[in-house]
Amino acid sequence: MGSPFDTAEGYVNAEGAIHSFVGSPALATICLILSVIITLWFLYRSFTLH
């Protein structure tokens, strides 16, 4: 899976949303779940410090 843009100018001048993981929704789901777990872990640890 390569870049949808041929040049840097194409990337800079793109309009609308740029979906990096459109080809693999499972990867996006894994990243989302991992982010939620890390966020909850940081919140838990910040309130349980001694």
C-alpha cells in the first residue's frame, strides 16, 4: 500500500480528509483500542500515585 499522492505538492494541496488507513480498517481499530487503553492507564496512574 503506497501513498495516494505522487508529489509533496499533491499532498499539500489536497482538499478534504486524508485517510491513511482506508485500506486496512482493522489497523485503525487496533490503534483506536490501543489509544483508549493507554489513555485510561494514564488517568488511572495519575490518580493512584502515592
